[in-house]
Amino acid sequence: MNEVVEQASSGRRARGGGGAARRAERTAVRVEFAKYIERNIPNLEILNEEALAIIEANAETVLEEIGVNFVDNPAALARWREAGADVQGERVRLPKGLARKLCATAPSSFVQHARNPERNVTIGGKNLVLAPVYGPPFVRDLAGGRRYATIADFRNFVKLGQMSKWLHHSGGTVCEPTDVAVNKRHLDMLHAHMTLSDKPFMGSVTERSRCVDSIEMSKILFGEDFVDQNTVMTSLVNINSPLTFDPIMMDALEVYAAANQACIISPFIVGGAMAPVTVAGTLTQVLAEVLVGVAYSQLIRPGAPVIFGAFVTSIDMNSGAPTFGTPEAAQITLGAGQLARRLGLPYRSAGAFCGSKLPDAQAAYETANTLNIGLLSGVNFMLHACGWLEGGLVSSYEKYVMDADQLGVLHRLAAGVDMSANGQGMDALREVGPGGHFLGCDHTQANFKSAFWKTDLFDYKPFETWDEEGARDTSQLAARRVEKMLGEYQAPALDPGINEALAEYVAKKKAAVPDAFL
Amino acid sequence: MNEVVEQASSGRRARGGGGAARRAERTAVRVEFAKYIERNIPNLEILNEEALAIIEANAETVLEEIGVNFVDNPAALARWREAGADVQGERVRLPKGLARKLCATAPSSFVQHARNPERNVTIGGKNLVLAPVYGPPFVRDLAGGRRYATIADFRNFVKLGQMSKWLHHSGGTVCEPTDVAVNKRHLDMLHAHMTLSDKPFMGSVTERSRCVDSIEMSKILFGEDFVDQNTVMTSLVNINSPLTFDPIMMDALEVYAAANQACIISPFIVGGAMAPVTVAGTLTQVLAEVLVGVAYSQLIRPGAPVIFGAFVTSIDMNSGAPTFGTPEAAQITLGAGQLARRLGLPYRSAGAFCGSKLPDAQAAYETANTLNIGLLSGVNFMLHACGWLEGGLVSSYEKYVMDADQLGVLHRLAAGVDMSANGQGMDALREVGPGGHFLGCDHTQANFKSAFWKTDLFDYKPFETWDEEGARDTSQLAARRVEKMLGEYQAPALDPGINEALAEYVAKKKAAVPDAFL
């Protein structure tokens, strides 16, 4: 298994000669990182051909009969009219087949570049790229409890992402830095991703000028020509379900698609509230919405990279709260994956979803349900793959490292079964025979280091040892791991000129306008 | 969804007339129960045809070249010699094809009867029957911590099983009643299952006479003729991996198969210790062992019902402890399901496995990983489906109800997607349209009660409410649910004559021999 590569994060020290180098070697923290998942197992297909055809036909009917609204966006309405849609006021109705035809120019797979080329990710095909939680206004940790997130928290989460070996992507709004002005925080967030991590990241989507800032800062980091010719950001464009495309999200899609930067086009659905209460009804709506969103991206720029997104949760009919890890969400996630593959588009769904307020058993059941289904539904880009708590209101430090550890399970499961002669292990069976044991046999000795996925977090000690050490639960073990990872964090090397230019851009932009908190 | 049926557990009171009946109706505890799962989704097939053929050929090679040991069992050796095997000492080598040929008489599916015919289960095909944890010498609860299990605990767990709507089977050794003599505890255990539950149960396997007691007590409960003609017990026969069939387990298999009672024939494997360290190697050994065990059952009585079992865990190469919820175990579970289906046998694997000492996040991640994979691997009988803690050393009260709640997720996921006109929900999409919401629409009103699986345990309240109520974690919520379920428990009605005869059998058997604690 070559899925994990070690590298000394203090490379420059290690390159010194002689005794100093050896000392550095001994003290350097080794940071491991895994390549994105390349599945070697099949997806789970829960819908048969007939069901898929019904949903596709229904989605076309929705687009033709009901249509969608493009709100406060005359330019979009003009584009749709020109493309052949029936536009009445803000309502856009698409003749059958139009959206699907426009979607055909979207690539089935694309490379998102990182500033460290070893961290580039290919999104699409059989791959799965894992990115952390996105959006929570609160953070929680064992010592400090639940509180509003700050830019200091944001930087901590970016550092944890850089240090998490099974995480391929630095993400976007890993938490909302509520202590920075709303009109300026995107600058600090981008700056953190660009300097504290060398993994790929997401751009701002909250206002047109902030998308432009994201591209400008990327040009400083990657070089102007490089950004013109390559995709260096994947950003999150939510659809305001049902069937509504709001102007801020469309601003983001327009800016990014025009610049050949990737967008996830994602219905944001609480089933029963923003979509029908049934799975097939929700899938119909998801497909209709994504078809329009992707088609619109291709009206902006044919060939612009986009991802078929589906954020799905059910509603608790008693409290009205969203629920996670439920079977209906699983069915939608699996079905939407089939629809995305039939469209030939990369697929985003699932995540470390849970409704629990604490990183406890509820959180873990709900999360594990969703992570497993996410893997098996063919997801290509999994946002929220670690750190999500309390229905997305909270980024949890402890849950971040718990989830990030579990992402290793997905890597190994997806790798499939080794059927080589060594994998078949007939020598071991012959050597040991009836009644023996395999611990000391040659085959075990040759393979034991890489044979099993290994947690960096969970406890397998004998009961007595564990009890004497304080009978710690998983959240306490996780708190220690957070502390260790932040303590060992070292920033990836960055050209000092670029570093300075980024800081200068941020400072200049911040000074240009007064703070706004709305 | 008709998957859940309510019934008043105090049926006799409710049958009274007039005002008394209405009062009884209002106060009666309604106990829900779900039919076993009939899958309407595909299994996940991770091995291709070539890989399956390699493993099958390797298993035949193992049986021919290496063979298996039948320890202290001259009768078995004689049976094997007569069947055409090469017997040298205790070693039995099977020519290629012999085991598979003998397996052909085993049924692909069978009915295990319960004393309440509504609780009968059909084991095989696309069905999944869920049974609780088996075997732990300890119990744990939030109030009392970890302690040796007693017969009082045993009875509590049987009551919880009777009250758990997603559990189809009362199980067997739900914990070891360590306060009862080893040579008598099987009597108390069977008595508890037979009187406190009306779900199907398992027989004793720890000594030949105890298997006979299990059958005799079943004859009291079901009637002698009924037991002669029907399967009323499914019992657990472990193989002493690698490749060893010990005399106690073979005693059990011989007694039960001869009486047409079902056995799970199950390699008990800690990968790296009792089997090769690789997935394909372990699958080869599992298949070889099960082929021999099932073939032997058919030598005893052609047509005897048996289940292809696979208990698999990996080993933590640092501590030597077994690990759970790991990707290697998932791959073995999935692959063994494919092998079982190709043999045309019912399949037993998976469970609420975890290595954690507490019902915390580790426990839940590991458990949810295994439950999901168990569903998707085509398991027909899932032992340990709830209550398992600390690598099987502990039956946890809280985890029992947590896991049992999650089993509802499996039911709904397995039911597949409703593609009826109502399921398609086009009326809802037409009624609501862009920008609306679905909460009040006719389709939601007509469907909301059954639209979503609903937890009986987890918390979805707003943060503030939850905080004011004491900020309880899942284990605290579960402790309250345990208390509630035990408080509401009512024994299912049983013919007083049968009740008396069972008590008499137990008393007489207990009086006949002195206590033994070994």
C-alpha cells in the first residue's frame, strides 16, 4: 500500500549535512499525507434503470411545466431567452432536453491545482477528494465549550487540515471568523488557506467582489498565467431550493465559471421543507435544479468545471430540526450519485453530518452512516468530511480529528481486495496449518506493518491499563490529539515574496473600506 | 410503510368492554415490533468473478492439501472416512469438490419458529434477522459501571429485547449469568428467553447434555411433535480457527442437526492471529472451514438447516487486541457474503462491534461502520446486532438501546425507494413551485407521519432547550430509555401449564446434580 507518504515537514533543516542533519532527522515531525481515494470497489446502485428513467423524465417535466426562478438577474434571464428557454418575469421554463444538452460541455473530471503540486486533486471519475467542514458560526472544544468562532479558530482548523493525513483539501469557511468584519473576513480566510496549508482550497462566494478577490489572491499565489490556464479553486454555489437561483450565488457562479474556476452547484435541501417529503420527489427536484445550474455555468463558459452537488437532510417533523445520518438521506445520496454519473458530472455529497450537540455516540453513528454511504454513492468531492457538529452550527475541534481519523477507513475500504499471490496468503495457510497461529509466520512478518488500517486516535488498550490511565472517552483522547497536532504543526514553506505580496493585498483591501458586520 | 405494527402489550385488559377498555387503551403501553428486513436494495459486491473463483479454488486446495482437524471425535473421523475423505489421525483431507457436493443438501432458507407465530423469522434469501449481543461475562451501565453479569442482568436484557421494535430475535447468551453455576445456567437462560420473550431464541452449545436440555425445554414450550417437525432454535457453533473442529462444538452441531434444529457454523477469526493477515487469505480459510462444517452437518442429517457464519476482526499489531469497525473486516464481511450466496447458504456476519470501553464516539463509529456493511453484505442473520461493548467482553445497557435504535435505519434503508406516483411527489412539486416551502402542502400532510425514519433516542432539540435540560449526551439519554423500557415491560402471555412445566423441568434438572463453576 503506497497510499500514505511520509515527509519531514522541516525539510530545510533536514537538508543540512552531517550530525546536524541527523539530529534534525531525529527531532523533525513527520507529516504523512494520503493521495485522494481512487476507488477500486463498485458503487452501490439502489435505483434500477426504470426508476432512473422516471426521475429523469419527471425532472424534465418540472423544468418545462414549473420552471425555475432567477431572482434579480436580468442578464441571466437574457442568457436563458437566447438559449431557447421560455422566460416569463423571473420564471425560466426549459423545453425538454435543453438543460441536458447544455450540460454536455461540462467536463466529467478536472484537476484542481494546489500550490504544492503533490497535493493536486483530480475531481471526478472513481476518485474521492475529502475536504473539511464549511460554514459554522460556532466552535466547540472540550475545554472551552461552545462559543462564536474567531479568526484564531479558523487558523487552527486550517492547521489541523494541513496535519490531517487523510484530508486532501483545505476547504473553505472551516468556521466563520465572526470577530472579523463580514466584508473583510474572506481576505483573512483565503490568506490562512494560502499560507498555512499547501493543499487546494475554496474561494469566497458571499459577494461578487469577494470572488474577484479570491481570484486575484490566487494569481499572487500561483502566478497570473497559471490561474488563467488552470483551475485553482473549487467554490460552493448553493441553490436556494426549491427551484430558485439567487443573485449572490449566481454572481459567484458567473465570476468563477468565466475564469474557468470550479463550482459545486448544490441544492441545499431539508427534505419535507425545501423538497417533497419523499425520496423520489427530492431526487427529481435535485436533478432539475442541478441541470439548470450546470447548464447556466455552460452558458457562461462552455467547458467550465462544475460539480453535481446534493446537500440533503431530512426534517424532524416534531421539532422542525434537520436530522442527519438517516436512511432517507442515504437513499437520496445514493440515488443522486447515479443521476450524476448518468450526466457524466463529478458528484459532491455526504459529509461527517450529525445533529448532536456533542461529539458523542449520536454524532458518531450519524457521521459514520453518512461517511460510509458517501463512499459507496460514488461521491467525488466530499465537503464537511470532518469537524461538523450540531447540524452544521458548530465546528468541533475534537470531532474534526475523530472524523479525520475515520476517513482512513474509507481509503482502505475503497482500495479493494489485494488478489496478488501475497494477498492470497496460501503460504501462510500452508505454514501454519490446523490449530496453529499466524502471529509469527513468515507471511505475517512480511505484511503486518501495512496489513491493517490503523487508528491514530482510538483506544485498544486492556481495560485495566485504560482504567488506570483515567478511563478517557473518545472526546478526551481527541482533545489530546488536537493539542498534539497543533503543537507539532509547521507551516509549509512559501516563497517570501509571495507571502509578502499576499499580506500586502489583504492589508490594502482591508484599508480601502470601513468594516461592515452585515 | 407497514414495516412496524403496534400492539397493546396488555391485550387482555384492552379487550374488556366500555369505559374500562377505553381507560386501559389510554394507559396501556403500546409495544411496536417490526418484521425482519426483506431487502429491496442490492448487495455490495466487492469481489469480481475472477477473485471469487481464485478464493474458491484456494479453499479446495486447502482442504485437499492441508485438511482440517476433528479433535477427540472418532465418530466424526469414521463419518468422514465413509464419505470419501482421507483421514490420517485426526486430520481430515477432502478431495476437491467433496465438501461442496455435501453442502448441496443444506437449505438456502429456513423458518425459525417463535412461540408467537407473528415473530417467526425466515432466515435466508434477501432477509435480515437481527439478534442481540452474545457471550459477554460483564455488563456495564452508567450508574453501576462495569461488573460481572448476573442472571438478573440476563433477564433485563431479554426484556429489553422483547421491547425493542427493530430486534427480531431474542438471541442466546445475552450476557453470562456468572452468579449461576456453569452446569446449570443454560437452564435459567433458556427459561428467561422462553417466558420473558415471545421472539425466537438460541439453544445452549456448551455441552452435549445442555443441547439436549434445550431441545427438551423447547418441546415443553412448542409441543413435542412441533419440535420434531420444525426448527425452533438457531444455535452458534464456532469453528476453532484455523481449521480445527473441537469436540464440544461438534457435539452441539451433531445434536442440533440430528434434531433438524439450525446451527450457525462460524469461523471465529482474529485476522493476523487465527487467519492470514490478508483479506483474500482470510476469506480462503473462512470458506474452507465453513465448507467442512456445513458438509459435516449434512453428513449428520441431509437437509439440516445451517448458516454460513463469519465472525471477523483484525488484530492491533501493537497491543494484540482485536479491533472492530475496520476496513479489512468490512472487506471480509462483504466477500464472505458473496461466497455464501454462491454456495446457496444463509449468511451470518457483522454486528454492533466495537473495541471501546464506553458507549462513546469510538463505539458508535465502529458499530455504525459494521452495521452498514452488514446490511450491504447480504447478511441474513446478524448476531450481536445491539449491546456489544469492549470487544465483546461487556454487554452494555446503554449501548443496547442505542444500537437497537440504529437498527431502524437499516430497516428503512433496505426498503428501497418508493417509486409509486405518491413516492414521485410530482403533485407536491407542482403545488409548491419555486421559492415556496413544502411543510404545509397536501403531499407532505398526507405522508409526514411515515415519511422519515424516526429515532426513539437521539436529541434534535434546539441547543438552548437541550442545554437547559442538562446538556445530556447520548449515553445519558440511553440510560433514561433503558429505565423507561424496563419500567414499561410486560411479559407476553404464556399458557400457565407450560409456564409451570418449564419451571418444573428447570428445578428438577438443577436439583439432580451439584453446582459446578468450571
